[in-house]
Amino acid sequence: MHSDTTGQWTPVALSADLPAKTVMPARIGAETIALWRSASGEAVASADRCPHRGMRLSHGFVRGEALSCIYHGWRYARSGNCLHIPAHPGLAPPETIRVATYPVAEQNGLVWVAKGAPAGQPPRFDKLSPLRSVTVMAGIAAIEAAAGAKANADGALTPAVAPQGLCLLLSDLGDGQTCVHGLIARDATPQQRIAASREIETLRRLAEEGATL
Ligand code: FES
């Protein structure tokens, strides 16, 4: 998957890593976003910059269906419009105060985000379940060399030597870094899941060292 992801779905996190009422930083290419989940369970992707004075919204907090900035407490709805400014409690914030939001899709235990209007739906991995995510300090080519296999057009790679059903979803973060989401066959045993998790660690080390399996 290339770093210019405009119009494409990018896998940014495992659903299990984003509990309700939390916010975390995530990456689409080189851009950091604030990924959060409301109390009702809705996943939301917002620009990671508060329109007030630029604080990272991924440092903020979630209350109910809104994300609040940690600095002066401006509160933003899932749609991005500002709901409340604590220093002016009687003011209805104008519609012009809003944070950019991005389309989000959630399926197969993965959270996908798109910049721009996405074409279609994210790829499905119905026979797989999520395992873990890691950031590799190496580009996709180094990971492919370490794994002895190429990623397909969806960014999915099956290592040449791997525990049952291991699949790696790669997304280019720029600056020679890659986000890797590991998936494993849904019927994998706990032992196979542990072995697959170790395999991901091994691949990370080999890719970062420029080595191969
Ligand atoms: S910088 Fe976010 S509320 Fe002030």
C-alpha cells in the first residue's frame, strides 16, 4: 500500500485496541489522526489538531458521544462540530468551528479510515481474526524481503514460512516505517496464536536488520 492513500481505506487499528470512551493516535500514511470511540461504541476519526490553539486531540478525552480537547476543554461532536466552549458556557459555538473528520469502517475486528471519498468498502477477511499490531522501523520492501513474499493490492502479505493462516496487513507510514496488523485463521488454537505473534516479532526484527527468514 502506498503512502498516498487518498480515496483508499487504510487499516489503522484493531477494534480491540480501541475500547469505548477512549482516544488514541493513529496514522494514515505520514498523518496522525485522533481515533476515538464514543460511549455508544461508534468509532470516529478526527484530525489530530484542535481548531482553537492546535493541541493534539489524541491527547484529549471522551465523554459520552463527544471528544474534548485536553487544553481548554473545547468539546467536539462525532460530526466534528464544536459543541461547547467551557470559557463561554452560554455561547452556542458557531458552525464554522469544527474539526475535520474522516470516513470510518469497522469489520473483521479492524478499524479502517479513508482520506477523501473512499471507493467501495474495505477488503474483507472473513476467515481471519485480528492478532496484534506493530510498527516496523522499515519499509514495505524490507518486510517483503524478510517474509519471502509480496503484499497484494490490498496490502495483505502471507509470509512464505508462517504459522497457520498468518496474514499481515501492511500500510506505509512514510519515513521508512510500516504499520503491520497481524491476522490469523479464526480457528487457530491458542498455541498457534502465540506462535504467530512470535513470528510477527521475528519478522519485525529481520526487516529492521535487513535480513530474511
Ligand atoms: S487548544 Fe484545544 S481547547 Fe484550546
